[in-house]
Amino acid sequence: MVYVTRKTHFNASHRLHNHEKSDEWNRKTFGKCNYPNWHGHNYVLEVTVRGIPDPDTGYVIDLGILKEIMKRRIVDKCDHRNLNLDVDFLKGIIPSTENLVKQFYHELLDEIKAHASDGSELYSVRLFETERNFAEYRP
Amino acid sequence: MVYVTRKTHFNASHRLHNHEKSDEWNRKTFGKCNYPNWHGHNYVLEVTVRGIPDPDTGYVIDLGILKEIMKRRIVDKCDHRNLNLDVDFLKGIIPSTENLVKQFYHELLDEIKAHASDGSELYSVRLFETERNFAEYRP
Amino acid sequence: MVYVTRKTHFNASHRLHNHEKSDEWNRKTFGKCNYPNWHGHNYVLEVTVRGIPDPDTGYVIDLGILKEIMKRRIVDKCDHRNLNLDVDFLKGIIPSTENLVKQFYHELLDEIKAHASDGSELYSVRLFETERNFAEYRP
Amino acid sequence: MVYVTRKTHFNASHRLHNHEKSDEWNRKTFGKCNYPNWHGHNYVLEVTVRGIPDPDTGYVIDLGILKEIMKRRIVDKCDHRNLNLDVDFLKGIIPSTENLVKQFYHELLDEIKAHASDGSELYSVRLFETERNFAEYRP
Amino acid sequence: MVYVTRKTHFNASHRLHNHEKSDEWNRKTFGKCNYPNWHGHNYVLEVTVRGIPDPDTGYVIDLGILKEIMKRRIVDKCDHRNLNLDVDFLKGIIPSTENLVKQFYHELLDEIKAHASDGSELYSVRLFETERNFAEYRP
Amino acid sequence: MVYVTRKTHFNASHRLHNHEKSDEWNRKTFGKCNYPNWHGHNYVLEVTVRGIPDPDTGYVIDLGILKEIMKRRIVDKCDHRNLNLDVDFLKGIIPSTENLVKQFYHELLDEIKAHASDGSELYSVRLFETERNFAEYRP
């Protein structure tokens, strides 16, 4: 099996806040990640597809196509945006890195399947919130 | 001459907007950096002090002290904050990387002078907004 | 399943030497890693926890708590220390990167379990001795 | 189980071209990767060996030996070379990153097995074509 | 004075060869950089503009415009190309990193001057051939 | 003027201690950098030569020769060594990063001058003790 990965990035603002809980609970639970006027990150996104290279091209997936899917489905919607307010597929989600990778995975799954070589599919989505913190969704 | 540099980081939100201009001018001039709901960055800050090492310590400046000055004067005020709304010494400043390095320089100048070895002083402040964009103030 | 990772670092000295073998065996086996006056590294430590995000917080584990556990159990004991002489849980261990990750894993296991979300647990410990050499323990 | 990884690099030229297809098919399929006068990359190669550390050395494999195997079998043959024209074990292969990692894996398998500790073996070969694109072979 | 830098990259093939000298001289002088079938690099390009931020925008130069100039004048001509054969402004130049930065500087000088704030201008061009080798032109 | 830089690395142990002062003064001044059993770093060394490229080669200095000088004069003496005890040209020097770059500069000056193109010379020596701390000597 071969695993191919494409890396990209976007810059966004967010805030951790659970609307079903009190302000006090949120401040205590999330600390400075709950500050009211938002903060932000240079997110780095890595998407990995697993499969067998197509014998004609040597590709598990054309990385130019994967780049375009990642741009259209994730980057164009999140870049320079507020992850709590601006992104359709994140409505109602607390934008922790854990929750983001899960949502991104489901945004990408079908379209990657349709463009990968026979038998290949999305394997994992990894998101770096900072160089020191990252999460990966791999079902 | 020896130049010593200490690197740190903070995560903040911001937006480029000139309040003396129309919304249309702002949208046209700043593009996605003007989006209304903020975006953010993992800022990386490098502060360089130039001078002669103290013969007793071999230090131009104790990097533990420099780290503490950078933390108290810059990081504690900017980290997980909104650079347009939350930082006292940035009030009224358009938070471009160019303007930020100039403000940071003046925040740090006197206190670094007071703690560096004889004849040593702040040389430059460099700020990475992303891995691909950075500014340096070096008067 | 979601995997969350926290990265930190410490600077330490060490030397590869097996006290049950002759000096000649040690010199031949470990080469420059056996030099008598120690050498050292900027170690980079990555700890990964696997589980289901808590629905209230979106966290597999609060990374602030994970950071604190890693600091107290590993970094405070190893940073600016000699890994052969100074660290209680490494006594009698040849401090190869392989052996270090295994010891670190067992130092962290229970306390991470106690603080992670339901059903979550320590997944792996990865240690970079240099940018070119690293080991991972993943039972 | 412990996984140890050694990282190295080489600089090479290549071009994606399937000789069984027309020039038009190649241009359409591979785009700028098919440009006739070659292009090139600073390839970064990571080789991971999995096993149980030897009790006498603390090593899954002596990384000095692994480095020498990687140099002799891969780097000396590929560095400053043309991957389509100059490398014996790549003859007839379209040098996509996917195909390269598979060939590298088979070049390294037996010799690593012979030098690793009892029960240890090659686990994966990862190759970065750029910082943004990489492939891993892990059977 | 503020210095702003924009970083980008391209992948190209090249070979060091002086056509006015013998093949033997070239082999002896350039070693593996003279191998006949080309080799290549992931070049990283950093362009720095020095000046006074415009009071309306906070910009020394709009980095979006600088990015577009770098793309049109350098990246579009060099990416996935052969630096000895394919680039108009490099004809007859031995493509050492030293020579490349000088040519790139002169390609960029006037157009950057035309788009920077009053009194601002191109300060330096830096090119990384690898992570370990780079050159800077700064007249 | 063109500036060319070559980067390399070595791993060493050290300790900050001034033998002319009391143990108490040393503990208070240097803190954990004074711990008795040494600590260590993965040092990264960057050497920059400034000059005019030779018209026959396009080189300010042959980076293969610069690499060999850096290896013989610095790396072979410092790698896997104790900077307080093992290095001839560091005897009696407190091995702060500031002091190291000055000593390295004087070790390299004449030999680089002898091998660079006409009119070229050593410009600066930069040493990273960690990714967060570095010093540069540039007379």
C-alpha cells in the first residue's frame, strides 16, 4: 500500500465556546482559548490518500487534483475567515482541532474517492493548529 | 560585534482596516485581510540584541531575562488576543506586520538597554506573520 | 478515532555505555556516542493521545493539561540534565532513543489516562534526538 | 514495539512520462511535470525500522549502519542524477513519488533485515518530493 | 526602516558547466554538479523590500502585489524548467546560486520600485538551493 | 556583493561556569545552564562568505571546499565532544553561544580567505544553540 500526502495551509480566527454552558464554565474550561475577541492560527492541513498507484500514471491520486479539491472544499471557505461564524459546514461545532479534522474528513471523503485510482481512498486528515499542537482523524 | 537573538511566538487575531477610509476603499485595498469577522496567525517574534559579551558571563544579554521581557511586554499582551481591539500599545494602529514590528521595537527598547551588557542594545525586531511573510524593524 | 499530539523539547547530555561490557566493546559498538566526556542534544518530544472528543469540550484531552503532565513528568526531570546520571526513572538504562521512548511512555501512561476523555488513552511517544534520528514507542 | 527512523536527502532531476502513451496524452496527464528538459527536487528520504531494542545496545538497528545502507543503496545512486536515465533499479519506472518509495523499499529490505536486531525489520519508506508532497510505502 | 520579505519556491533542473572550458576542466571543477543528465532542486526564494510603511495602508509594499511580481517574473519562467536551457534571462549564465540571485535581482528591481511605497525599494534577493546552501544578492 | 552561506551541525555537551567566581555566583548567574553534570545541544552552524563570483565558476567560494574547512576546523573537533573540556581552541573560554561564534570566526578566517574568489572573505558566523536562541559574529 502507498500513502500519498498533500500539505496546504490557511489562516483563520476562532474561539472555543460552548453555547449550552455558562460564561463562567467556558472561561474556566477553555481559559485563554475562550477570550471574547477571538484569536487565530496559521493552520497547516495534511490530507493522506491510501491505495495502489495507477499503472499508467504512477499516481494514487493526481496531487494537482487533490490540491484543487482541498482548496475548493476547505481552504477557500476557511482562509481569512472566522471558524465559528463564517463556514457553512462548521455551524454549531466547537472549533477544537479534534472537531475540525473530523468535519474536514467528511467534507473531502466522497470527492477524493471519485478522483483517486481504483481501490484508493481518503486515509487521514491531519491539522496543525500550531507547530506544537495537531490532531489527526483516521477512522 | 556579536548579535544574539531570542525567538518566541503568540497566536492572535487581527484585521486590516483604516477607519479614516470608506468600507469600499478598505475592501479594495486589503482584500481578504479586511474580512469583517477577523482572521489570525501564529506569529513568530525574533528579537536581536547587539553588543560585546560581558567578560564574566560571556553574555551580550542573559537570554532568560530577554525571554522574560519579551513575555511581559509583548506575548502576555498579544497572545490569544485581538490586535485591533485588545492591546494598549497598538490602539489606533493598522496591525500590518510592518507597523507591528515598529511598535514592538519601541516597547522593548529601554528595558533591553537596561539589562544588556555595557554598550549593548536592541538591534532589530523581526515578526513572521506566516512562514512566507515577515517584517523587520532595524532603525 | 482522533489522535491529538503535543510537542515539547528539552536539552540534555548523555553517552551510550553498557557497564556490563568492556571499554573496548563500548568504543567499538557505540563509536563517538561513547566518548567519555558526554555529548548532548536538543531533544524534541511528541506525545499522542487517541480517543473520542468529549462532546462538551471538543477535546480528546485538554492540551494544557497534557503539556503540564509532560513538563512535570519528563521535561523538569531531563532538561539541562545528564540522562545517564540525573534522572530517577532512567537509572540503569542505556539512554538510546529507543530506550528513552519506552521509559517515557510508562512514565506518562497512567496520568494521561486519568485526564483524557472517556475511552481515550496514550497512543505513542516519539522522541527526536536530532532532526535526522527519531524513535517512537507504540505498543 | 519501537520504530526508529533515519532521515537523509538527495538532489535529482526527473520527468513524468509514460513511453507507451502519446506525447499529447503525457502533456495532458502530467502537465508541467512532463516538460521535456527535466525539472528536479531536493528529495528527503525517511526509512523506519520496527522491532525490539537489543538488550546489549539499546538499538533496534545501529543508525550508523542504517545511514550507510541508505547511502550506498539509494543516495549514491540517485544524488545529482537523473531518475529516468541514470539509476539501475529505476529503469522502466515512471518516477512518481509513489513508484519511487516502492522501489526504494525493495532495494533496502534484505540488507536492513540482516543488520537489525532479532525480530526487527524494515517498516516503511517515506519520500518527500517537496515539503508539500510526500509518499510512504508500508506493505 | 522596515524590511518586508516574501518567500516562495520553484522546482527546477540545472547543471554547472562552463562552455568555454574543456569537459575535463568542468568535471574537475564542478564534480557531481557537472553530471551530464542534470540534477535539480526545490529552490526557495526570498525577496526583501526596504522602506517606510505607507501611512494609509501600513504597507511598505502590498505583499499580494509582490507575490504576483515574483510569480510572473521568476516562478512562472523557472518552475519545472531547466535553468540552463529554458529561461530567457538566464541564457549564457552558469546557474550557480550566486549567479541566479544576481539575475533575479535585476529582473525584479524596476517593477518592485514602481509598486512599493514612496522611498521604498528592493533590498535583497536570497535563494536557497537546499536547506544547507543559500546565496543573497544585496548591492 | 553576493553572500553565500553553508549550514552544518554538530552535537555537543557543555556547561556555563566561570572558574574565577564562586559556585554560588555561578549557580545564581547561570541557573540551570550551570548544572554540574553537563547538558547539550544540537548546534547548527552557518558560515557566510561575501564577495564577487569568480567569472569562470560562478562561485564566491566552492561550497564543497567551504564544507570541508568547516568540517575539519570546527565539526570534527566539537561533534560528540564536551565544549568545556575537549576542544583545543576553546580552552579557558566560557562556552556561551556569543563566545563560541567569536572563536569559530577566528578559526575559519584565514583558511576561507585562501580559498575564496579574489576579493571575497568570511563575513559572518552564526550558531544556533537551539531553534529559539542563536548568536552571530560579524565584525
